[in-house]
Amino acid sequence: MKVKWPGWVRYRIKYYFDLFTGERVRTNLLQAMPLWMASLLTGMVAVGYTKLFGWSEDLLQYILQGRNWMIFIIAPLCFFFAWFIVQKLAPNARGSGIPQMMAAIELAKPKTDSLIDRLLSLKIAAVKIVSSLLMVLGGGAIGREGPTIQIAGSIFRAVNKWIPATWPKLSNQSFILTGGAAGLAAAFNTPLGGIVFAMEELSKIHLRFFRTALFTAVIIAGLTAQALLGPYLYLGYPDVKHLQFTIFFAVAATAVMAGFLGSIMGKWTLAFMKWKRRQTPLKGILFPIAAGLIIALIAYFISSDILGSGKNIMNKGLFTANKETSWYTILLRMTGTMLCFNTGAAGGVFAPSLAAGASVGAYIAHVFDVADANANILILSGMVGFLTGITRTPFTSAILVLEMTDRHSVIFHLMLAAMISNIAALLVEKRSFYEQLKENFVEQSLENHREQNH
């Protein structure tokens, strides 16, 4: 007796047969190989960059031990050279790198290769690394996470260009977007964060067309980083046990303040950037040197909390008994980031935003007179809130902090902080910091392209 299979069963059998046999397997494999290679390279470069960034921060602290006056030499000198190599070699290596990635994704069309190459290239990646290392050696309040995303995008872009024309491959948009996700996953050791970031911040295209590529790239880049660095957590395991239910009210207050201040920092940074462009004397060498001197003066006479990425502030708040933070530490972290970002050198705002948010959480914990685990959850909520205020990606911010600390028991606290801070940030500015910067890069790229064609 002949069995008549239902139509949906026959369809699934044919689908899987086609998937694992013949031309389809060959095409899928050929598409995947360049992604695997790019992901492996991204993981290796991200690890090397992480090591160099950490050594640069440690070197500055070593130099300043007992010789605090050295900051007046190191900061202006490093800021100048960090600006100079960007200005002379790769102007689009300046700043974070995330807006450049977003602009490249938007401009990625079959006949716009020259536009993408202005934003993503191995030369830009190399300049990005050197400039950001000089900045952090000089005490710049910058992070490596945004730069890692542009570096990863540049690696994926280079690999994509090396693929022969006859080779089956993904679109330019898909390749660049996948690179950005892999870069964030490798930078923070947060695979879920990389995927969510690609969907929430970078992607304006349908992920269903290349979701397997995205997942595999994130996994390979993340595993490569783990293989070389070990299964580390960005921030370790803070104590968040035995929380009081009433702490949700303090979480909400922290989220409002952090989201509001994060949005304020982004708005003021952009406003300062526009003002600086109108001031002819500040367009060249003068501003990076002046910014270095201002950072040095604040570090020497007020507080050294303005220096570096701010990871020491996060660790102090989460893993020591002395969690108290003064109100001016929050302002110092915001001021340092605004100054350094406007130097025109390379450097991201992810880590500085997390540090500023941690300061907000520690300050609220002091105001509410809470300690230990209850203070820790406010610090984590402040980190989520401030990052949300800058990026307007609440889900990404919550997932990143969750994966950095492996504290899944407080997912509702972090999601609440993300939701409330996003609403608070909207009261200041509707669009994200990165979205506004992206528009500038798109306009500049199109203008340069038009000028060259006339």
C-alpha cells in the first residue's frame, strides 16, 4: 500500500534534502567560509587590541605613581599625536566607530564601494588602534568597544573584497552588519549582546536573510577571544543576592537620572562639536593640546577619576565596601568624555558611559543609604540607564550588562532600568547620539563622492 504523505511533510523533507545535498550545500559552504575567516581574524585582533589597551592604561598609572606632575606632559603630547595621525592618515578613524559602521551599512549598495571604503578599511582600522592607544595612554576618557566595532567592520569589509567575483557571497550590508556584531561580541565577550546590538542599533535590513551568518560570526569571534583570553567576564560576579523588593523604587530613580544624564551628555557633546567647527583657531592643533591640558589640570587638582576608560570606577563600586561616589565624579566622567571625543582622535563612549552610569548608581545608593547587594544593583542599573541614554538601545544595554556580570537573577531590574531610562532620555533628545553622528558621516561621504565625480 502506497503511503500518501501530507503536503507539509513532503515540503520539509524536500527542504532538508536540498539543504544538505548538492548545489545548496556547496553554495552555503562557500558563503560561510569568508565569514568564518573574517570572524576568526576579528577575534584575534580584538584580543590583541584589548591587551594593548589595558597595558596602556596600566602604563599611565605606573608613570604617575609618585610623579603626578607627569600628566601635564603626557596628556597634551599623547592627545596631539592621537589627533595628528587621524588627521593626516585617516580622518574617518576619529571618534567612536559605531556611527561610521551605521553610515557604511546605509551607504552599502552595489555601486557605492568607494563610499564604503572611506569609512571601513584596514588602514582606518590600524589608525584607529594606534590613535586610541595614544589617547588612553594620555589619560583620555575613552573606550575600546566602539573602535573594536569599526575595526571588525573593516576586517569583514577587507575579506569581502578579497572574495572572487564568481564566488557566492552575501551582500555588502549583510557582511558589514555581521562584522559589527562580531566586533561587539569579541570586545565585551557578550555574544547575545553582539546579536541584539546588530538588530537594535545597526540593522535596517531584514535579518532573516542572513541570520545564520550573523550567529556563526558572533560565535566564532567570541570563541576566538575566549580561547585566547579565557572565559572571562568584563566585570566579574558582583553580589546581587537577597535584594529588598523596595529596591525597585531606587532602581527607577537611578534609571531616570542616568538616562537623563546620558542623553544630556550626548546632546552637549554634539553641541560642543558644532560650536567648535565655527571656531577657526580650534579646528587644528590647538584643541587636542588644550583638551589634554584641561584633563591634566582636573586630574592633578581635583580627581584622577577623570582619567581612562573608567573601568576602575565600575570595579570599585561593585567589588569593594567603599561604594560612595561624589556628585562631581559623575560630572568629571561626562566632561572627560565630551572633551576627548571632540579632539578628533579615536576613542569610544561605551566604557566611559558605563563608568558614568556606575557613578550615578553609587551616588543614588549613598542618597538612599543602601549598601552591599542593594547598592550593587543600583550601580548596574545606572550603567544600563546611562548607556541607554546615549545609544537608545535599551534591550542591548540590559543584555550587555547582564552578560558582563553573569547576574541573570536581576534581569527584571535591568530591563526596568532600561525601559525607564529610555523614556527619560527621550525628554532631552528624540534621536540617539550615534544616529545623529551617522547622518554627518553619510552627508560627508556623499559630498566627497560628488566632488570627486565633477
